[in-house]
Amino acid sequence: MKKRALVVDDSGMMRQMIRTLLEKNGVEVVGAAENGKQAVELYTELKPDFVTMDMIMPQQSGLQTLKQIRQQDPRAVVIMISSLSAEDSAAVCTEVGASGYIVKPFTEEQVLAVLNEVVGPGFG
Amino acid sequence: MAGQSRPSISNAHLNAFVQPAIHVLATMVGIAAQAGPPRKHSAITDAEAVTVMIGIKGDYTGTILFRFSERLACRIVKNLISPDREIEELNSDVQDALGELANVIVGNATGHLDALGIQALMTPPIITMGTNVKFVFPETDELVVVPLATQDGEIEMNVAFAMQGPPMADDERRHPR
């Protein structure tokens, strides 16, 4: 059965780029959100198997959104995708419950490696 | 910080932005770029067609600007979102894609600055379209322009910042936006 994903990013280009990569690798992208508030609403409605979450978004950051989703569902699998490459950023995300951290710009292989580790084997 | 304690923008500072810019353009866009010699400026008056601005705050405050000609902007966005069709106008897709591109470059640069012991947070990008724009920077900011040459024209990367105020507290450093 296909894994179901929610893609969260304020950039339409990046949402499309991630959607294309996931769908190419057998993931069903059930929703896409352009801000944190919309992401929390869609998570509640769609209950995806995992979320890809941009870190830097206007109004509400990916980190704040991660916290809200984890409060609602402590077992939520959220993979942070960020241009921030400092180790501190990944550590902070892990502290509040992120399952994985991917640095932009990413390759398909890097994304698949994280999916295999945190969502389950069989990608790629 | 005004006065003699304010450090100048060094080659290490500039490389913190130049290296990610070249890397991101190559891996994300598929365009090879080569950095030219940096030049000091006091203002920018000859705006290119598209300018993306990202603010920096932390141990340094300032602004990073990326300026693109219309031709180069369209070429970059074609590579990013629609390899099969030409981009012929500076529409919202172009704004979105160039904003994200700059976001990724500066985000990567904060990691390089971190390695230099400089903590920096970034603001979301602001984009201006059109050439009739003048950018004026605070007198405390030092402005350095680095040209990035590509086969489709030049991207001008402007690094303008100054060290201001005390270094960030540890708590703020560990909780980026």
C-alpha cells in the first residue's frame, strides 16, 4: 500500500519539486500546505503517514508547526526540510520530535535515504 | 556597531555566501557560476529586473541582495520548474522560484557563518521587480558586490552587513525561526 504524505512549504516551486520526487517513488501526496496553520488543519483532516515540513515560513515557522502537530499526534512522523545547514537547527528539530532532517538543496538519493530510515524500507 | 571595533567584511565572510551560491546554482538549477573579484559600493542605483533581498540578524545585521537580469531570471526559473517550456514573463512563478533559490543560498550560508563563529538568523525573502529602484543602505553597513558569472549573464550578489549589538544569547541561537 502506498504511503500517504502531506507536503508543507511556502514556496510553490518547492512543493511541486517535493511532490514530483515523492510521487516518482511511489508515495501518494494527499495534501500540500503553504503555511503552518493550513498544515495543522490538513494533518487533522488527512492523517498522512508522514509530513515534509519547511523550516522557514512566514507567520508560523516549521518548528512551531511541528510542535503543534506533535501535540495533536505524538506519533506523527515529520521530516524537516530546511536550507539551514547548521547542526544546531537539526538538533533543535530533533529535540521537539522531528523524525528526520534534510538540507536544501537535496538530491533524490538523500531524500530516499531519510524516507527509508524514518518511514520504512522500500523507497528507491 | 559603529566605530573602530566594527570588523570589515573579510574574504572569509564573503566566501560564506559565495560557496553556497555556486553550490546551489549547480545542484538545484544546473547552472555553473564563477565568482569575480568583489567590489565595494556605497549604494545600488542601477537595479536589475529582479532583486531578491534577505535580511540577516544576530551577531551581524544586514541584507543580502541577489540581482538578476530578466533573461537570466527566466533561464533559472525554466531550469527549476519547467524544463520543457520557455519562461517569457516575470510572473509570480518567477518571484516564488527566485525567492526560494535565494532562501536556500542564504540558509546554507548561515551554516558557513556558524563555522566562523558567527551566529545569524535570516528573514523570509522580499522581491522587487523592475529597474527603477534605488537601494540605500545604513551608513554603518559595509556593502560588497560579488559578481557571479554564468553563461547566460551575471548574477550580482550584494552582501551588506555590520556587526551590531552584543552577540546573541545561547537560547536565541538554539531556536531559529
